[in-house]
Amino acid sequence: MSENTPLAPRPLRQLAEGPRPVMTARELRRHGVPVAAAHERCRPGGPWQMPLPGVFLLHAGPPSGEETLRAVLSYTGGRAGEAVVTGLAALALHGFNGAPSLGELDRMDVLVPRTRRLRSAGPARLVRTEVLPRAVQLAGFPVAPPERALADAVGRTADAAVVRRLLTEAVRGGHCEAPAALRELARGRLLGRPQVAGAVRTLLAEGRSVSEERLLDAVRLGRLPDPCWNVGLWLPDGPFVGAVDAYWPERGVAVEIDDRLGGGERRQTLVGLGVRLVRVTPRRLRECPLGEAALVREALRAAASGPPASYLVVLPR
């Protein structure tokens, strides 16, 4: 049976009380309800309403946030995967405390292919894009990844305090890593906006703080010996070699959280001095701390049986 095959007509009351309070004109026709009859029921004082062109809400009361979002997605139409919720609506579905609930939003942003000719209307704000992100399913809705939703929300927010709060929660709440958020902000050409530029330093500092806490947890969970935390390494005659996030001087093993650009020359210098440098990533520290601890344990074990590293002076950063 094709999607255009008419279904057995259902009484309108039964249809309205069914599990799908939001239906398109095409879906209603398949249930035996002519478009004219649907429009008639949306007249003032009628039992239905039409929040968007061609989309019907089968009751007269205020729509819930979820019903409004369902209506917005029904309005976009298209093939599966051609509409992805983004912006504040997506952040609400991801569980951001700093985002309004769905019911508090007047408009909801939905990503659609740039080739779509559909226009924004009512609560539906269409955001055209060359490449749609891979959606995640949350509460039955196709939702953009946190970093993309965050960038789209920030792009429509002029309040610097709100921008800073959302960026901080994204990292502190474990929704995404600071580098991923920064990449999406750069892709959207948002880094030059004053309200964003002022929050980027906070974003990076928050990301580093969270990663350092997770590294500490990984060392404890892995029952590794305590290192010197967050130190600078110097040659005995004075030249500065580099800074690392953790260092075991008796083994010559260092750990670096790999969230910075550059640093290749410094890493080569450390390795040249015999230091075993373990690079861990913020994402792996979040998703698999014991796996990162195992990498450090292996480096400590190898250092115990290998040639010693050059003597380095260890000082707090």
C-alpha cells in the first residue's frame, strides 16, 4: 500500500483523540477528511486550529511546545533527514538549563537544504544550509548535535551574558568539547561578533578547567601514582622547555591535554630529552577516562625499563 492509498475513514472525534494531534492536509485526506472540511473546523470557535499553512492541530487549546515543534517539522515536509531542529529548540531538547523550554519559544529554528523553496512562517524559522549535520534523535525529533545547535542559537543572541552562559554550560555540562564549539562558531563566522568574542576566552578556560578535572579523575580511577600537576619544565641551566598538565619526574613521563593548536616544536624538544609524552584528548577523557589512564600506565611501565630521561627542573606554572 502506497502512502497515497486512502485509509478507512475515522470519525473526526476519534481522529482528534488519537495519538497524533498534529496532522498535515495530506494525512487528513488519507483519513477521509477533505481539506475544505479541515479548514471549516479551524474557523473562529471551531474545534481545530491551523498553526502553519497545511498543518492542523486537532484541538482548540493552546499547543504544547512539543506540538508546536511537531507542526514546524510537518510544515517543512521533504524527505526523511531533510529537516533538523537547531538553535534554542535543539538546546532545550539536549537538556540545556540555560535555554528556554519548547513552550517558551515563539519561533523554532529548523535546518533545511539550501535548495528548498519553502519560506519561514509562524513559529517555523527555516535556516538554509549547504550541508545538513547528522541528526540525533531526542524525544522523537531529529536534532542537530550540541555544538551546531549552540552556534545557531548564539548567532541569534545579542545578549553577551546569555551567550557566555550557554557556552559555559555546553562545556561544563558535558554537551560538547570547547574545540568543537569553537569550530562551529568559526564556521558560522561568529567569532568576530562582540558578544561572542568576549565569551570565547571564557569558553576556552572552562574547557581547559573541565579537562584538567577529568584528567585528575582518570589518574585516580586508574590508581596511578600522583604526578606533579600543571607544571613547567626547565633545563638545569635555565632554558624553559615547556608546560605539561601532569609530570612524573622519577619516570620522565608527561601528560598533555591535546586541546591547543601548535606546540609541535615543544613536543619534539621534550621527546628529544627522553620524556615520554602522552597526549590525551578532552573527548576521550570524557568518554573513556580509564582508557586514557591505561595509556599513561603503559608509558610509566615502559619508562621503568627504558633509558632515563634528561634531568629537568619542575616548577609550578
